Amino acid sequence: MDEHEVTCGVCQKQTFVRMITSTNSMGSPDLDTRPAPMRRYNLGAEISRCPYCGYCCVDLKSATESDISLVGQEEYQSQLTNTDFPEIANSYLCYALLNDASDDSENHFWSMLSAAWACDDEGTEDAAASCRLQAADIGFLCFEKGISFGGDKDSEIAIIVDALRRAKDFNRASALLAEHDGSCENETVQVVLNFQRDLVFKQDCQLYKIQHAFEHAEQQHAPED
Ligand SMILES: [Zn+2]
């Protein structure tokens, strides 16, 4: 991890940001695609926050007119210090407000899901659930608008199902699985969806990895003793 100086695109003051010099991920990602370590622990370094004006962005030096106008507003500034969420989650939630204001639905979705991951890291369950439910709503909105945010539609459905399941909205997770039943074209995602169906049925809201979905599939096909 390196530090380097940048000029904030909103307030024009100089600040230091952490830069990820190398990144690797060893092992299976989570069902919602959160990477395995080491990349997993870069969450706080993948977004920067200007200590002067509170601008939160992946790249602090670039700011649009829409960013500059929103950062000064009460809604943004109160999110920045909202004590219901950990600090890194607030940075992502602020970035989500900026994404929303500039109609960037794809980044809006991932900012919200990243906020949930930041809440997971601090063990703030209610805050994580609230971010996941908002991420799911943004995902549904992307479907309506025909905007892709996660590769193919099958993968996007699997990510939304996981967000709903982990936020304990088993009804909506189950309805989405039922609606998509039989139309999945991605074989890997089908394995994940089968696993999700089982977890939702058992009302299991725990964290699982994609590898667990494959182990589950193997167990299902194993001959009974
Ligand atoms: Zn600034």
C-alpha cells in the first residue's frame, strides 16, 4: 500500500490517498462475488474520502458538476457522519448518492453492496441488511431500465437473491428464484441458484462462498449409503 498526494476535484485542496500497489485474490469468492483475501481487505483503500470537504470517490481528483453540487448538500454531509454505519460504509453510501445523482446505476449498485460488505467487516448486522435491501432495489431498477451491472442477467439475479437472503427477506428471494426457475443459461450460476434455493428454504442468512455451492451440488449427486 502506497500513499500519494492528489488534488481533490471538489474543494481543490491537496490530500493524501492510499493506493493499492498490488492486489491478489486467493480462494473462492462469496456468493455475492465479494473477492477472497487479500483483495477482500482492500475495501477501505478502494474508495478515498477528502478530509476537507468529504468528497468520496474511487478517484478523488475527478469530479463532475453533479458531484461538486451534491457534496455541499445536507443530505450528503449527514450521510458522511451517520453513526448508524461504520466509517467506510458511509464513504460508500456517499459515493452511492453521487452515483445516483449522476444516473450511474451500475456503480450505484456496487457502491451499495460494498457498503454492506463494510458493515459486515464491523459486525453491524442491521446496517448491512439495510444496505443489501437497497442494493436489491437498485438491482431491480436496473432490470427495469435494461442496464447491466453484473455480467449476465443470470449472475445479476444470483447476486440479488444473495442480497435478499442475507438481509433475511426470504419471501422476495424465493419469489425471484421462482420467477427465474428454468431460464438460467449460465451453468455455474445454476449451481449457485440451486444452493440458494436450499438456503432460502432453510431461512439461512449466513455467508457462503461459491465453492460451497459446488460442494453442495456434489453432495446432492453422491450415491446414498
Ligand atoms: Zn475535497
